[in-house]
Amino acid sequence: MIMERKRMDCPALPQGWKKEEVIRKSGLSAGKSDVYYYSPTGKKFRSKPQLSRYLGNTVDLGCFDFRTGKMMPSKLQKNKQRLRNENMSLSKGKPDLNTALPIRQTASIFKQPVTKVVNHPSNKVKTDLQRATEQPRQLFWEKRLKGLRSSDVSQEILRPMELPRGLQSVGPDTTDETLLSAIASALHMSSAPITGQTSTAAEKNPAIWLNTSQPLCKAFIVTDEDIREQEEKVQQARRSLEEALMADGLARAAELTRDAGAERTASA
């Protein structure tokens, strides 16, 4: 693996401290970078916790950004605000672990059946639990996710997913991104089978006949060929991951060997 090393002074740390940025030029992790720090005696530090334990109380690293090597007071304020919010949530009870998507639920504006209850032993109150709890859902809410892009830790936009040719969207001004959001939301929120809009009337007037429990796509069927193609993609992804992990492990082993040799040479 070809790597480019850049070592420079770090003004945020005491005099003599160096910052090194290692940029990978080849392999699956090309373009990624690792940051290390060296003490005046040549000791290497790979993480901020290691740096904090070594410096102790001599330097306040509360607002020190390990990747840039600069003191960032705004980061310290954000950390304090985050800790304050966490303490407040813990004091109120358990944290909210709800992963439901932001779908607006509105109160029903339609007429509801009313049951009159009087104190008489022969009266039986009949209730429809489904009608009592079910509320209208906002149509085409997936469009609010339009324009959002996924990115990795380096703020690099990830490659968008490609949907199968058999999936066709339903609804006004729908795109592949909207359809992908709708399918992902349906898989996340419901344990029922995903079949799409089985009613042909939904294609003519989706605002009236749309089934809100199904994604914004026409009815489709998953064939054996689709399953085999997906299995091949999973196997390919696993092979790529295995190669990346092996390359990263070899690079780290070579770096450790080189550092050990440099320390022996310096001690000699």
C-alpha cells in the first residue's frame, strides 16, 4: 500500500510536539488518512485518550480536535451542551430510543360513532378498537426526504443505490430517491409483506386510493433471479470487505514493524 506522510509542528500542544498525517494512495482505502502525534522524545500517540493520559493535567485537551490539531472552543461548547442535554434526559427517565420515522399523525376530521353509556346492567358497550386508535396519515410524506444524501465520516457523498428495473413509482413528481425512501420506510416500520400498490385505481388517483401502509410503487413480484442476483452482490461485498480488512491489517503490521525499528535505532 502506497502512503504519503506529512509531519509538521503542532502549535496547540507544547513545544516540540509533531503532528503526522498519513494519506493512503492506493488500495480500497485510497484517499483516507490517519493522524498521529509524536512527543519531543519520539513517542507515538494514535488517539486522543492516549494523548490525554500522557499529558495529564499539563494541557487541557477539552476543546482539542485530534484530526486537525487545533483548539476549537466551539467544540467544547457543543460537548457541554450535549452532556447537559443527556443529564436532563436521564433525570427525567430513560432516554428515548424510538426509531420511528417522522410521519405526521393528524386527528380525525371525519364523523366517528358515538356510544351512549348509562348505568343499566343490560347495556353492552361496543367499541371498535381499530377505528379508535387508527388515525389518518399524511400522504407522500417521503418527499420531505428529497435532496438528502448519505455521506461517510469524511463528508464524502456515498454512491446512491440502484433500484431494480421492475420497480415503478406511483404518485405525483416521484423519483427513484423518493421510491427508495418509501421502500426503506415500509421495511423499517412494518412487519407485513411489501407488495406495493395492488389497486390499479391508485395509479389513476393516488391521492384518494393510495394504500398508506405500502410504498409508493406499483405491485411487483420478487423472482428467483432477483434473489440470486442479490446473493451475488452480498458475496461480492463480503469479499471486498475481507480484502480491505486484510490490506489494512498488513499496513498496520508494517507500520508497527517500522516504528519498532526506528525506536531501536534511536535507543542505540
